Amino acid sequence: MKLKLVSCLLILGMLVSSFTAAAQTSTSPLSVLNELERVLYGDARKGALLSRVEDLEMEIFGSPQSGPVMTRIDRIDDYLSGDLHGTGLKLQLNLVEWGFLEQLATSEPLMSRLERIELEFIGELQQGAIADRLEQLMLYIWGTTKLDMVPVKIPASTLVEIQLLTSVDSALNKVGDQVKYKVASDVIVDGRIVIPKGTLGVGKITEVSSAGNLGKNGRIVIDFGAVQSFDGRNIRLAIAEKALEQNSRLELAAGASMAGVLLLGPIGLVGGYFVKGQDVQIQAGSKFFVETELDYQVLGFRLVPVR
């Protein structure tokens, strides 16, 4: 009897654990919808779920769609996120922005980017569904809506040259400060652009200490975060062995050797900078290398229209 009781308790514990794990990994329609609205508008909207879904469908497709609400939310998600077949709002918007401005401001909400491009390119905001507005911009800029894009793999430790857009100074910066940068040259895999020159990124200072008396070293640690590939996938960047080797040959804009200020961060996720007995000062405009943290499957772009 005692053995049976123990067995029952073990089974019950397993069931409860399984249920808890499932509950933690399940995603409600409301939470998915909130995130989709943040991606598109910058914040989640208020109101009844069904009404908000219909508003998104009208905004994106021009009319309410059919099917169960979760299917409709998935359809919106698929269009915003894109896939490995060359479709999706993020991909088309990235192609339009890069083709026109040679930059990718991927930290902005998608709607803000679309409206900014329309104002700068056409001179006024356009009417109609987002899908139609993007198609028109693709035709204006590229002359086609289908470009030569195929799936490629970005290997882990692929070098990415970046350029600082903000200066860093261990005497002035504090933990949490943003460090803005841009990709300084196209990242090419198998002859195809996967991360274009001009893609903007935002890092964050995670540790900082100023130089002091008795030869104390100034030090700054930066998490470089991620940049987006052409198809909108987040590519985490790090400073690890390959980037360190490449940077040891460089000089900063101010003339100091990178070898003197670059230090591998913990588990390769961040870059730590230190200067012996002095504050770390790296000027905006300085170029150096980071590297991709993992393998990533993305769409690679070639400047040839699909015939």
C-alpha cells in the first residue's frame, strides 16, 4: 500500500510538473497580439481582442480575414515576420529602406519606418493597406517585387565590422547607457549580402569603472546586442577570439591601438575595454570587428531581380 502511494505521488508530481511547464511555455492569443502591435506600432493597443485583430487586418491586408482568431493572428505574425521564401513585411521594408537610404533603422516600429520612408521618398503618406503601400515602394525603388534571395547560413564567428555612432568614456558613462553603432561594410556569405552596410544597432554598457589614483584602470564592458539580417532575423553580436585577433591589428580613430583597450568579456557575450591607469575613451567614428554569436539561417540577397 505504501509503495502504491509513493508511486501515485510520483506520477502526480510528474503530471503537475508537466502541466506547469506547458503553462509556462504556452502563449495566449492576447500576448501574441500585444507583441505584434508593439512590433508594428511601438506599443500594444487597448480594446476587445477581436476588434484589435480586425483593425490589424484592415491596416495590413485592407480587409478583415476569415478563420479562427488564432489562425488570423498567426497569419498576421507570418506576414510581419516573414519566412525563408522571400515574403514578409520586415523583409520588404528592409529592402525598401536599404535600397533608398542605404541604412536599416530596425529599432523603430515598422509603421514609423514605413511612414518616414514614404515622406522622404514620395513626399506624403500613402493610403491603403500596408501590403499595397510596400508593393508600390518596391516597384518605385527596385522595379520589381521579387528579388534574388535564397536561404544561406551565417556561420558562428562570422566577422562583422561596425562603426561607433556614439563615443564611450569610462569617466562619463554609466551602466545602462546606450552605445549606438552601424554595420560598416556588407556581411557577405556565399556571394550574397546577409547583413547590409548601414544596418543600425544599439548596445548597452553593462559595467563601467573610471580610472583612479594608484594606476587604477579605466574599464567599460559593452553588450553589443543584435542587428537584423535582411529578412528581419536578430543576429546576436559578440567579441570573442576571432574578433579579438582581427582587432589587434587595428587602430582607433584617436590613434590608440585596439590591442591596448580590448578585452574578452565573460563567456564571449560582451566586449570589455580597459586602458592601464587611464580612462577608456573611444571616439564616435571608430571602426572595429565583432562576430556573430551563433549559426543563423537567413535569406541572402543578390542585386539581381528575379526573372
